[in-house]
Amino acid sequence: MAAHTIDFQTCLSCVKAGEYSIPTSEDHLPFFEAETFHVTYNKWFGQRLLDAKGMDAAFPLGFGLSYTSFSISKLLVGKVRDGRIPVSVQVTNTGSRVGRHIVQVYGKTIADDFPSRVLLGFAPVDLAIRETKSVDISASIRPLMRWSN
């Protein structure tokens, strides 16, 4: 298994999270032959391609429309045990409408031919106006693992 470092962060999104990223420019997309009938993608497309090129997405993976706003506080990250990492945060609905927030935990890697960040876990939380709740996630380190010679 390749060596890696773990840098945990939370990412804002909402209930309408998408499964793809939208780049800021068409130039950030892989080459596309307009007359072709078949396209084969490797692992370097969407958010992974943008991350590899060091480019921000106009609408990143997990982006959604929410009619309220949230704040994250009190991030606690435990020690790896049995391939999992306990992560907890407090999420507050700081807006003027009820809403749902999806807390996402990512791991960052430094490895050749491997995505720079991968989703390790997530959890939704429904919040009333000005409500705060604690969210616990048991993040898996399995997405960071890979075989190497």
C-alpha cells in the first residue's frame, strides 16, 4: 500500500447534491471528438481531472442549491481504528429557512496516478432555523488504499 497523508475537511453541499462537477471553462474538459459514437473515460474526468490540473470547478461535486446557509464548528477527528476514523462536527443553520446539510469528509493523498482527494464518508443533517446539531461520521480509510509493487 502506498504511503499517504490524511487531511480532513468538511465540504458544504445540500440535499440536491450532484454526481458530477461543472468546470469553469470548456478548456478544462478532456478532448472530445464531435463525430464519434463512443467515448471511453478513464479515471481522470470530472472533479478528479480538475483536482489533478489544480483547477476549481464552477459547481463542484456535491454542490447544490439551498435556500439557507450553514456554519461548521468544533471539528474533532479521532484516531484510525479498524480502518475507520471517527469525525464529528457541529452544524448550525445560520439562515432564515429550514434546511438540510450534507457533511462530507475527504482524505487527501500524495501518490502518483491516484486522485488527490477521495470521499471517506458523509452524513446528512436536517436543521430548523438557527438550530445546531452534532454530526458523527465513521469515515473509512479504505478509499485511500491501493495496491502497489
